[in-house]
Amino acid sequence: MISQKFVLFPLLTLLLVSVLLVGCQKNAPTQEENKSPKKDYIRKIEGKSEHIPDEVVAKGEVLVAYSGCADCHRVDTKAKGPAFRDIAQRYPVQPAYVDMLARKVISGGFGSWGNPIMSPHPHLSIEDTRTMVYYILSLD
Ligand code: HEC
């Protein structure tokens, strides 16, 4: 039966070509995957940074040391929370960002770094958390 052979051959070829096509599409990197993961993670916000006085940085470092932040944060490496230096790279030193971050330390929160949640710290004052945030942002 010659006709059966003529039908089967194109069918098999078609199948092979489609399998190959699907395979290639899977391997082709999407635009998202081409970007450096580090850059995506930081998502730097452009803006001018203010100078932070040394004494504010020093006070903030002490406050951070005594407030249990190290349970979840390290300066250079990601732990449960993002590395302080990564946070410093994202935000310009401007009162609006400092205030937003200081409030977030008090209220806790999630969703900015793809991590689990930061627990609330309701016992801390906004003045102290602002000073801590100034210290963190000085690490850039
Ligand atoms: C229980 C763990 C934990 C503790 C304790 C903790 N953090 Fe966090 N922190 C996190 C996590 C998780 C995130 C990321 C939250 C997110 O993705 O929005 C974070 C994020 C942050 C951010 C960035 C927020 C943003 O929106 O970009 C700052 C600033 C910060 N923490 C400061 C502090 C300070 C200061 C302390 C100490 C008073 C502290 N954290 C204690 C877990 C913690």
C-alpha cells in the first residue's frame, strides 16, 4: 500500500517540526530573564540624596543595634529581610522616603522586596525609626 506511506510521512514530519518549534520557544529567554536579577531586585528610585550628618548616622546605628533589627537584617547580605545596603541603594535620601520607611518599621509590612513580612515595632517612636532609617540609607 503506497498511499499509506505517503500519508504517514508528511504527518510524522509535521509532528517532528512542531515538537522542535515548541522546544525552541521554551528555550528562548524572555525579556524579563535577560535583565540582571540584581538590578530588578533593587529597583532603584532616581532622585537627589541629602547629606546625612555623622551624628545622626552614629545614633541610628546604635538604635538599630538595640532594637532587634539584626534578627532579620544584615548590612551586606539578605537574611529574612533585605540587606540594609540594598535598601540604601533603592531609596534617595529625602524626607518623604525617610518618613515612609520610618512609618513602615513601626507598622510592619510586606510586598516591597518579595520577602516575608516585617513584624510591626509599635513601641518605637517615629523620631527613633527616622534616625534608624537615616543610618540605613547612609550605607549606600
Ligand atoms: C521579623 C523580621 C524583621 C525585623 C525584626 C525587622 N525587619 Fe525590617 N524588614 C523585614 C522584611 C521581611 C522586610 C521586607 C518587607 C517588604 O518586602 O516590604 C523588611 C524591610 C525593611 C525596610 C525597607 C522597607 C521598604 O518598604 O523598602 C526597612 C527600612 C527596614 N526593614 C528596617 C528595619 C529596622 C530599622 C528594624 C529594627 C527596628 C527592622 N527592619 C526589623 C523583616 C524584619
